[in-house]
Amino acid sequence: MPDIKPTTTLEEIVSLSKRRGFVYQTSEIYGGLANSYEYGPAGVEILRKIKNLWWDFFISKREDMLGLDSQILLHPKTWEASGHVSSFADPMVEDKVTHKRYRADHLIEAWLEKHPIANPPVIEAMKIEDMNKFLVENKVKSPDSNEINEVKNFNLLFETSIGVVDTASQKAYLRGETAQGIFSNFKQILDSNRVKLPFGVGQIGKSFRNEITTGQFVFRTLEFEQAEIEYFFDPETSNWEKLFKDWQDKMWYFVTQILGVDESRLRWRRHDDAERSFYSKDTYDLEYLYPFGWKELWGIAYRTDYDLKQHMEFSGKSLEYTDPFTMKKFVPHVIEPAVGVNRLFLMVLCDAYYKDEEKSRLVLKLDQKLAPYQLAVFPLLKNKEELVAKAREVYTALSKEYRVSWDERGNIGKRYLSQDELGTPYCLTIDFETLEDEAITVRQRNDASQERIKLADLEAYLQNVLA
Ligand code: GAP
């Protein structure tokens, strides 16, 4: 197995993100808000492109897929039925001195990294009692080297209340996953669409979890966006293993071929019996080698008919499907590929990060489809009217078709470097010669090579290179 390393450190990604407007800390002027980030002008472009590509590939282009946009606030019974109210929890410990809270499993993971032991425990499979025992036996301390309290379960659902009176009957939750909106709309979808099993429903939307682990940038946040699919099928006529494998292949294809991520930093990890949810028949994580190690990017689980049956029980409504040919009535089973858009974003940023030591520059080698700007247009000098006018002409014409950045500040070399960090694939410079020969300099991001292109040929050239 080759020694694969992350492309860079988290500090470098955070610093680039701030410098070039990819990601900012939330409420920075007030000292920030833990585990919360905003997407700046460059970041939002990438985020939108990822979502559009996901929607296009998994929904628009498939006959067997439908889209949905359900609410963040659902009937509170939804979360009782799904099991989130009773068991959507992380194991938490508290520092006895600072009262800061930490995930017990993360403390154990960090301890094991520093103190490798033979036959380490499978952390994902540890129960609260196992974690307590481990922490006590190994005298594990908090990151501030203080004693810690015993492990408790900490529910991740954000509670809120509807209306002005804060009583139990008004209690609601910000959704902890988008999936439950799909299950609770299953009957409406069946009744209002001519669908036949197998078919899937996908949606992209915000979810909320009261995460206590800090310091993983946009990987783990309180508010995040999920892109989830529930693929419904009849387990008697469809082979679930084949469907499962097909979805895994689609996930891999999306990441490597559509987002253009290097597959050497991707791997599958199967959940063992202890880690897997009791209702799931099989679960895999597609992991990416982030700067802080191999972590879950995208999960896929065969959730059987558990969720629909739970909603049937709690709502008293039938969520059965009737086969149009055999008239067999049954509750469909489901395979769920669920990804966090923000984790896709962080992966894309890390994967594109490239230090060009030879040319002393930092380049974001983003897939062209994902770059915030496809082109940048510069007049060589900003105080030469004729150059600026010509460059504006080019900029205006190209803006009709592409997202184009305009920059006239400082020297041309610095402008190139700043576009390299934004991941802009092509920079176009209008110089004095342009006024004579109607040609411009086109500079490529990846190898910094330059060529002269006639303005008359520019459209065809760009159509070819930005195809
Ligand atoms: N419906 C299944 C479900 O929600 P999950 O593994 O808890 O499963 C699915 O979440 C995906 O959502 C994860 O693979 C991850 O990409 C993303 N995700 C989960 N919690 C997150 C958080 N706090 N911040 C960012 N992304 C998160």
C-alpha cells in the first residue's frame, strides 16, 4: 500500500479560505461562533456548482429519480418515529476544570494515536460503559490536561418552539437529517406521481446537529447541507446487493469523474456488526483522506423498511406500495446514499491544493466545472484608458457566457498569483500589442504557460478549452 498523505494541512486550507474569500468564520466580528462557517464569494460559487452537479447527475438525468424540498421544521413526532429523540446522541465528557465538552470517542482516538497499543478497541463499536472503562483505565485527560467527568449521552437534535408559548406541545426540532422529510412525504409522492418501484427521491437541504467537537473547519458544523437519496425497492424482485453496488459505483464516479478528485485519497470502509445501526443490513462509508486523517465523506446504508414502518406506526397512516401488476401490497425497502455538501466542498478544496515550488506559487487545480471564475480579464495597466476600454469590451462580451473576474490592481504577476489561488483556469491580458494586432495573451493556470490568441478566434478557443 503506497504511503498516501493528505495534500496539505488544515491550517493552510483555513488560511487560503480566509485570504481568497472561500470560507469565513461565522460572526467573526463578535468573536466567532463555534463550529459555524460562512461561504464567501468564491466559496459559494463552488458550493452551488457541487449542488448543481449532484442534482443534475442523481436527479435530472435519471428517469427513476424524483426531487423534493421538504421543511427544516417537521412535525415533532417525525423525530420520535425516526428514533432521533431517544437515541440520536454522541458520547460526551466534560473537563472538570474548564467545563469544556468533548466527544469521548474523539478523546479515545487521539489517545490511541499517541499511545499505540496491540489490539486497540474498535471505537465505533464501543458502548458508553466501554468508553468509561477505557478512559478510567488509561487515565485519559482532557486536551487541557485536566480530569474529565464520566461519559454521558448528549442528544444532537436542536430544540426550538413554535409560537409564543414555550410549552411541551409547541416543541419542535430543527431537522437532524433531510432523510425524514423524504420518508414522511412518501405517501404524497406515491399519490401524486406515476412512479413504479424501484425509484428514488433525493433532496438537498440544511440539517442541524448540536456538535460538540470543534476544530474540524467545515467538516463538522452545527448547520450543514446534506444531499440525500432514498432509493425504494421491492426486496423480493430486486437484488439489494446489486442495487447497493450500483449506488456505490455512482458515488465513486461522481467524486472521481464529475468532481475530478484523485482516487488515491478515497477508500471504502465497511461498518462491522457492532458499528452498524441495528436496522441496517449493510453500511459503507466512502472516506477521503482529509488533512486530519481518513474520515467519512459519504455514507451508504441499506435501511430495510425500518423508517417507513416507524412512520406508519407513529402516524397511523399506511405507507404501503401496491404493485400495479400483481396488486401485492407491501412496505418498500430502501438504500440510502447520504452525503454532506460541505464535506464534498472541503474535499474538493484539499484535493485541488497544489504548491508549485518551482514557480513559487500556490495553485488551486480545481476541475474547470468547479472553479469560482472560469476566466479573468486584465488590462495590462489600469491608467491607460485605451487598454482599459479594450479589456472592458472583452470582459463584457465574455461575461454573457462565462463567470469572469475583472482585476486591474497591482502588477500583472500578482494578479496571476491571486487568480491561481482562486483556481481560475485562464487569465486573459490586454496589452499595448492588442491595440495593434487584435490578439491577447492567454495564460493557463496549471502550467502558467502563455500564448497569443487572436480576438477573432477567442470564442472558438474558449469553447474548446472550457468544454
Ligand atoms: N440520513 C442519514 C444520515 O444523516 P449521517 O452519516 O449522519 O447519515 C450523512 O450523515 C452525511 O452528512 C455524512 O456522511 C456527512 O457527509 C454529512 N454530515 C453529517 N454530520 C455533519 C456535520 N455535523 N457537519 C457536516 N456534515 C455532516
